[in-house]
Amino acid sequence: MFTALHPIGRIGQPDDITNGILYLASDESSFVTAASLIIDGGFTAA
């Protein structure tokens, strides 16, 4: 039932958070400043 509330259609997994952390710690995010990375599958946008 909770899954139906998520726009992406699934519950987040620990790897979803880990991937966000790895992105922020990598050179790929070297030009990113003052941004919020909301990892919630679109839950707060709905």
C-alpha cells in the first residue's frame, strides 16, 4: 500500500541513498554548489 504513494512506483533501497552520497563525493559533482539532493522517489513532490 505504501508503494502506491510513491510516484516512482517503488520503495527506496539503501543503495539509492548510497548512490547519492557517492555522487556528492565524486568528481562528477565538483561544480555543484549549494544544492539539496532529495532522494525520496518523488514522494515530497507529489
